[in-house]
Amino acid sequence: MGTARTEQDIERRVSSAQDELSKESCRITDEIEAFEQFVGRLEAIPASSDQLSSPRGMSALKEQPSGSGAGKLREAYESTVMAVPHFSDDYDETFYENLTAEFGPELAAMIHQADHIDDRCKSMIETLCSNAIQELENLAETIQAEQEAIETCYSKLLDIAVEINSLSTTEFAAADFGGLEAYWTRLQTLEISCDTIAGDRQEVIKMHDRAVGSVNTEASLTHYLYEELPEMHPILASIGILGTELTTIQSEIETRM
């Protein structure tokens, strides 16, 4: 692969990663706003003085009357949390399935079975929504940090790629041993720089995974963010490309030393 092509390939990989991060940032913002709107709608729903219960059972009450407190809660939830633009693509869940995923099976079953909601239930839901918003805000901060880390790595890698491109056009046949040794030493320095960037990148990946946990899945944050890309580690893949270019030029120099 030519080194000019290498620069383009790195730019393509990084651009694709940045696009995924921008999309995820928008999705997170939509979900935060949706939960905030839901809480506002929830506060306006009158609470019953009776405890949350349903003697008729879940199967008989899959659709609560729209005028009931529980019915209004469902309408509020479906028109906010379940109405984000990416809901069908990312979740595609029923009301009860999504409620279970967000609030847990016990509270979801209580809400799903009920004719009405009481203050205790509303308080529990508001607390869980607050927790969900906090988790999303933490994720948003990590995504922003990831965007900045990707941009920093890209800048460093592009500088290395430009220098490799310059070295690849050098007429090594015209250089004496001292000149060849200087070129080889410079390439070794660039290789060390690539290794340093790779090590730093791996530490950032671990730090971001620790910051957000498993993002409600069994996958790492990196897998969650970049699973649709050809390489799940676009920066490390780019470093691998540069390493190959460095090795090729070093080999050429060594044959002439």
C-alpha cells in the first residue's frame, strides 16, 4: 500500500469512528431529554391514596384504561421514552419489555398490573429515572472524552504518516552508510512513537470501559460503539498500517547498508 493511500485509509477509519461517536452522542441526548419529559409528565399524574395493586392479574390488565393513573403513566412513557427516533432500530421492545429493562422486573410488573399508581410508586419511578439520566450523562461524558482521544490520536498518526510518506520517496541508493543509518534510526523513532500511541490508546479503552461498565450489555464500550465498523479498534488498526509501512522502508534500507 502506498503511503499516500495510507494517510487516506487512516482518515477514513477515523472519520467512520467519529461518525459513530456523533450518532451515539445524539442518541444519548435524545434519551436524556425523553426521561426528563417523562418525569415531568409523571409529576402531573394524580396519585391514588390506595396502594398500587391489581387483583385482576397481569393478563387481564395488559391495557389499562387511558383515563386511569396507570394508563396515563403508560401514555406518558410511550410518548417520551419509547418515542426517541432510534427506539425501533436500537430496542424494538414492547412497553412491558422496555419497562422491565429500565426499571427492573418487580416494578415493571407492579405498573403493568395496576389500575392506579400511588405516591410510593411515583417516587420509585422518579428515582429510577434520575438514576437512568445520571448513567446517560456519565456515558455522554465518556463519549466526549472518546471523541477527544480519537482526535488526538488521529493528529499524531497523521504526522507520522506524512513523515513516512516523505521517507518512502527518498532515494536510499544515493545515500552513504551514515545517511542510511540516520534514516533507519529515524524510522525506529517513529516506530517507538507508534508503540507509545498504541499503549496510551489501550489504557484509554480500559479507562472508558471502567467508567461506564458494560453499557447495559455484555459487550465492552468499544464493541458497543464500533461494532458496525470494519475494525472495532480503528486507531489500533491504523497504527498497524503504519507499522507495516515502517517495516517495509526499514527493510529496504537494511538491504543497502
